[in-house]
Amino acid sequence: MPDLKLAKLPERKPVKMTINLAPDLHQALTEYAAVYEAVYGRAEPVGNLVPYMLTSFLESDRGFAKARRAKS
């Protein structure tokens, strides 16, 4: 079998989650979406922004990255 530069693609099927938010967090996320629209001129529902916000948070968390490397 040939050795390809492109690794096998990861699972891409979205996983649906339902979560409960504190009212103040919901308000902050709604306000963030409004600021996002003002900055980029495009409205996005909070639900579309949250996955990218979580990804950004996890990628910037050095402690998490270190623990993850140690685990693998």
C-alpha cells in the first residue's frame, strides 16, 4: 500500500449535544453574536458560533495541551 502524505481523514459526522446554560452566559453569548455581526457584517446564530469558540478555547489552553500530549 502506498505511503500517502495525507493521513486518513478523521470522523466528520457532527455530534449533536444539548446543554443547559446559565441565563447570564446565554445573555453574554447573545451579546457576542451581536458584536460579531457588527464587526463582520454577517449575523450568525449563537449555536453556529459556539463550536468555533470552544475550539479556540481548547487550542489556547496550554495546560490541556500538555495533559493531552502526556496522555498519548
